[in-house]
Amino acid sequence: MQEYKFKPIGYVRTKADTLPRHWSVSDVEGEIVIEPEYKLGLRDIKAGDKIVVIFCFHKSPAFSPEKLIQKPPHLNETRGVFSTCSPHRPNPIGLSVLEVLAVEDNIIKVRRLDMYDGTPVLDIKPYIEYRPYGG
Amino acid sequence: MQEYKFKPIGYVRTKADTLPRHWSVSDVEGEIVIEPEYKLGLRDIKAGDKIVVIFCFHKSPAFSPEKLIQKPPHLNETRGVFSTCSPHRPNPIGLSVLEVLAVEDNIIKVRRLDMYDGTPVLDIKPYIEYRPYGG
């Protein structure tokens, strides 16, 4: 089966050494430092925006089949891995929706961080809310 | 710089040969066929769920710097690539929020498809809406 390879476009920088489990309950602040070659692509990101950050759970061990079912820390029952946000997943890809505080040069200052310092960032996209048809 | 490698967990299957530009305006139906080894991880996905599907824009040519600024088809002005959903991005990673119609064995039937037949799927996550603090 074919593999797909990605290089980080940047890295997370934060002083926090403990982190909430999920961006939806986080008020941690930090920065996303983008490689200078991609800086121009940040031109239209501004304070107040919500951005989708796709990153690599770079500290996760290799996936093994017993992780197909997991008990999330905030639940008393188990869930199939694709119904969880666990960092232990077949491809260790994470997604957080962060709030932009400022953009300075090649650095995005953000709130709601739930990633460790040094986390490799693979992509940034605008956040688009799901709406019913005609909504 | 380190590279990160991912293997598809499955593939998109659809009969549509033209596709809307974005899941938010799509009513195309199709299937995500998951590799049998990951089938157990689908256990808690059910009809009516919204799922975040992370996939590879496998037909995109290699990224080049003139794509750091692009004109989205639905806009009359340009945008920095990280404020667009363009398939031409430093890492060709896509994200769609799809509606689950049914799950049968290792196949998820979905609506709102905006990916080509054969698109490699890298991850599936629950859709979690952004809410203000205390919201």
C-alpha cells in the first residue's frame, strides 16, 4: 500500500508543560512558528480568526490493534478509535480548532492549545462550521 | 527536516465524476471503504453522525511558491493558502465534514462528498463544534 509523506510547515511553541486533553476545553496560549518559506501563505489570517490546525502526534507509539477500542478519559465507557480524539490512532494525525490572538511575521499567536511544545504542524485551514442544507 | 509517513486507512468510493468544490455545498453520496484491519474502530459510528474525514489530495501536483497566494473560485480576490481549502497546499491534506448515512461492515455510506473516487483516507474523527468558553 502506498505511503504518503509530509514535511512540517512549522512547529508549536508553548511554555505549558501540562495540557488539557482537548482544544475545546483549553485556554492555554502559545505560538505556531511557520517555516519562513510559507510565511506569505499566512497573509489573510488575523486576530479573532478560528483556524483548523492539523498536526502530528509525534510522541505517540506505533499503533497496535488493541487500541481500536479505547476508553476516553472523560467517559466511563469505551469507544471505537474513530469516534475518539485519542493520540493513539492508525495515523497519528491530530486536529485542533484554535483562536488566533495575533499574527506577527511568521508566528501565529493562538489560544486553546492542546499540543506539546515542539509538535510538528502539517497544515492550517480556515474553520468552517457544519450547517444543515439551506442553513 | 523530519518527514512523517502515513498509510491510508481506506479509500473513497463514488460514482460521481464531477464534484462540488467543498463539502459544505455538496449533496454527493458515496462510501468510505475502510481496510478490514481497522473495521473494529468504526464500532461507534452510526447513521446521522457527522464525521471529520482527513484525506490526501492525491492528484495535486507538487507545491510551488506561487501557490502561496491563490484566488478561490468562489471569490473575486486572492487569499493566502492557509485561508483557503485549495488542494494546492504545502502538504496536500484535505478535510471534509461528512454526514453518515449508514455503516455496513467496513463501509461507511456518506453524503456531502467532495473527494474523487479512489481518494486515500488518512483518519476519521468525531466532528466537534467550536463553542465560546462557557457556551
